[in-house]
Amino acid sequence: MKKLIIICLTLCFSFSSIAQTDFKEEGIRDLTTVAGLGLGGAILGLSTLSFVEEPSDHLKNILVGASVGIVIGVGVVAYNQAQKSQATIQQTSIKNFDTRSRLNWHAINTAKDIKKFNSVNPKVGWTFNF
């Protein structure tokens, strides 16, 4: 048991010495968001116990509230990451790359790929007669 504790502490200290990066800070912020909303949901679930006659029969409200809070937290983090990705795409050097432009670009490249595929791969047909 003592060796396991020493190994865990060594790993914790070795990973904590990694330089603070933007990625690490974002991860901590996202984890804090999910945990905070989970805690808020648990508190809301706990507050519902004062409205029932037997609070011990409804302790699952705390877990349900925490679960809903965690789900909402994950949704908020996913939405923030999606918005960050969209902002990153808009900051690239490609100007006016809206939905219509992207669809045209994909259509042109798909047509080129189909032509290349058809020229390299001969068409083989099968016929069956009974």
C-alpha cells in the first residue's frame, strides 16, 4: 500500500510540473464548468426536499439534479468549443468561406475525385443469365 501511495504521489508531482499551457488551462476551466453546474444541480435537487413530507424518500432528487447539471455543463462546454472552432476558421487566411463557398468547393473537388477514380479504375460489369 505504501508503494502505491509513493507511485501515485510521484506521478502527480511529475505531471504537475508540466508547464502551464493554454490547453491545460482550458481543460481545467471546462472541468470547473461541468463540476460547478453539477454542484448547482445537486443543490437544486437538495432544495426540493423541503417541499415533501418525507425527505428521506426523495434523496434521489439530489442525484437527479447533479446529473442534469453535469449534462448541461457538458453541453455548455461543447457549445463553447464549437464556437471557438468557428472563430478559428473565420480567422484563417481564406476570406469569404461561408456555407455556399464551402459547398461549391466540395462539389468541385468531389467531381475531380470522381473523374480521377473513373480514369484509374476500369469499369467492370457482371451479367448473370439463368
